[in-house]
Amino acid sequence: MSQQKMKVRVVKAEAPSTTSKQIYDDPFKGLYDGEILPPPYNLNELKQIGEYSTIIQQCIEAYRVNILGFGFTPNYLFDYNAEATPDEMRKQADLEWTRLEEFVRFLNYDEEAETIIGHAIEDREKMGNGYIEVLRDSLNRPCGIEYMDGQYVRITKKSVPEEVSQKILENGMLKEIKRWRTFRKFVQVINGEKRWFKEYGDPRVMNLLTGKYDESTPEHLQATEVIHFKIGSGTYGIPRWIGNIVNLYGARKAEELNYMYFKQGRHVPAAITVENGMLSEASYQQLQEYMNGIEGVENAHKFLLLEAEGIETTSDTGEEKPAAVKVQIKSLAEILQNDALFLEYDQKSRDKIRSSFRLTPIYTGESQDYNKATADTARKVTEEQVFRPERKAITGRLNTLFLPDLNIFYIQLTLKGPNFSDPIETAKALYPLITAGSVAPNDLRDLAGELLGKSLEEFPEEYNLPFQMILNSNRIQQSQLPIALQKAERNSDLINILKDLRDVIEELKA
């Protein structure tokens, strides 16, 4: 008995792939000689990752805006208005305040300091590493910063310990101490050109072309300094979202699949079965052309015509005739994953990546389910747990590095944050305190200035008394006025005698 044979052909559209064909070439390939350390991940790919994700860039932008968007401001390190504060300390603090304001204002002549540091923070959130270059003036004081693209920077091993000087305040007195510290070098390669940099605070002179410490290096070839912002305690920082990189690429593939579905949405996956026959070679070629031409709206209403050749069979009488051919097209769409599954997968991926940044949806523009109470709570919690500690970490590092070199010890640099208070609600809460005489006018000047939209100066100290105290004092004076008048009437004779005595003295003098 002869066995029946079945032939199967798979016909599919030859669609172009949307996967990136870029080659992320490492410019440091061949330079990792033991001194220069390789990063744990491809920094070029991490740098571009925001272009392939629908959520990472929003999270990074939320970090940059909420950490640096409110600007730098100086702040006193002591109670300026305390009675025990010496006037000499106040004068010195005022000078340092002005010096620090000017330092921040002119850190970069083309951009604000917040913008330059913001670029480094964006790199830190994308690659785990951000860098700024620090320039010094002729007095060896820091005077400017420039942004460095982190994808072109690599780090070396630590050097041998070097003795450095450190200025500190001890019991209010300026003191200089010596300590041992290790430093790293930084190397940058762009278009085949290599430049070396030293870590901020390294007192040695380095040649920017060779990376060697050489005191005889000309001034125009001396390496500048770098401040490294990173996530984690390793040599290189690690992006906080790196554990969700599979979700990121999976969401990207889901988006590409949906894109191809809508681009070629006319086609329904189907199985074509032919009984007692076979497709002719011409029909097969036309079917392949049909599949390749399904793209575009202009092909949305084409019809498919299949021609099949019947298999020759021999009847009982010995006559050969083709068998009846039956062609069926069965849809396979019901076994495919529906679009809702991809939407759920994409939403879960967004939630996981946003969670790695510890952000609530309101910071990425997904606030449909929020009301005023829940929005305020989400903002306050995120401010307290995420943004405020980040501001403190950044300013703490800048203060530790910059202020001793600027001889600033009574003022520190801080980053301002949002104001969550409602002036109207605050005024309502202060009303019982005002009526009880517990608040002085100067205590309310800032609130009044906020309501009026302008800055208000404080009243002199003689007028800075609670309203109830002033009112009571006026009442006492008014009650004592008649008594004073009565006393004056009783002593009128004495007053007249004194006036006559004055006239006599003036006549004697004349």
C-alpha cells in the first residue's frame, strides 16, 4: 500500500526589520592595558538607551528638574540672628555669602551652573557615571566648570597615596592639616585623540597628552581636574534601572510588533489547505507576491485568487481524470496573542522601570487617577525620600571640594526645593496665634511677601512687637493720661515760680 505524501510550504511577508543595526564600537578597544579599567557595561549603548524606551527619559528628566531646577542658594552654617553671634563672624559670613553667590553665577559663562551639572546628572542616570571638568584661575582657585560626555571617559586604577593639605575650622579657628589621599586619572578618547585628566584635589602637575606627572610640563599642556558623579561605590557607577533592561528591550519589541501589525494590519494569519490537488508553481509565486505586497493602505482591498491542479486518478474503467480539488482558507487569528496582552506587558514594564527610580506616576505625566490630596501626598513622599537626599548628596560633594579652596567656612551651598505650603491655609492656621499675641510682625513678613508676590523688609526692632502688646500698652498710656494731667494742675504754682526765676536769671545775664 502506497503512503500518501503531504507537502507543506510556509509563505510569509518579507518585512524589513526595525531593530537597530548600529555597531557600538568602544573607542578604548585595545587600550585596556591594566591601568585603564574597562566599564562593566557598554557605555555607548547605555547613553542611547533613552531613545529606545518610552519611560526612562521621562524619569531622568524628572530627576534633573526636581533636583536642580529650583537653583542654588547660599545658606548660613550658624544662627546669624542669635545674640551670642559675634559681629566679626557676621561680617565674615556676609563677605563669604557674596563670594559664593558670584562663584556660582560665573561658574560657566555660556550656561547656568545648574544646566552644566544637570547634563552630568543625566549621564549619571543613563550610564551610572557623570563628569564635569573643573578649571582654576591664576590663584589656583576653582573658577569654572565644563560638561564632559561620559561615554568617552574611562577611569584608571588608584595611584599611590599622596600627602595633601586640608583647611578646617577647629573651635572657630582656621587650621591647616596634612592627610594622605589616593587619586585616580581619567582619560578621554574622541576621534582617536586621547586626553588625560586628574581627579579634583590632586596637587600634582600632569601632562594632558601622556598622563604622566611631570612638574616641568608647560602650563598649556597641564591637565585639568574632573569631578565624578556616580551611582554606587564601585570604580564605575551602575545605572539604577539596569535590573530592568530585559523589560526595556521586551517593551521595545512589543512596540515594534504592534507597529508592524498596524503597518500590515490587512493581513490575517491563515492556513491554506488543498485537498486532492496541489498549487501550481505560478500560483505559489503569486501568493508570495501577494504576501509581499500587503503593506500600505493602497493594497487594503485586494482579492486573492488561488489556482490548484487536481491530481490525476485512474477509475475502474481505466480512464484517467483529475480528482475534485478542494481549497480551504482557515483563519489562525484566534490563536494569536491579542493586543491587550501587549498593553498589559508594556504597562508592567513602565511600572517596573519607574519603580527603579522610586518615582510616582505623577512625575512622568501619568496622573489620571490623582486628586489634590493624593497628588500632594505623592509629591511630598517623593520629595522626602528621593529628591531631598539627592540634593543633599550633590551639594555635600560640591561643598566638600569647593569651599575650602575658596576659603569659605561660614556659608554652604544648598539646592532649593519646592514649597508645598498653601499660604491661605497657613494664614488660617496663624489667626489664633495672632489674636493671642504670640506672633510678632516680622514673623509674618515672608508670608505676606509670598501672598503679595514681592519681597518685604523687616520692621525695626522697636516696632517688632506682637499686636496685642502694642494695644495693651496704648490702653495703659491712655488710662494714665488723666492722672498726669491732674498732677500737672496741682504743681502749676511751682511751675510759675520756676518760670519767674528763669526770667530773673536772664535779666542778670543781660
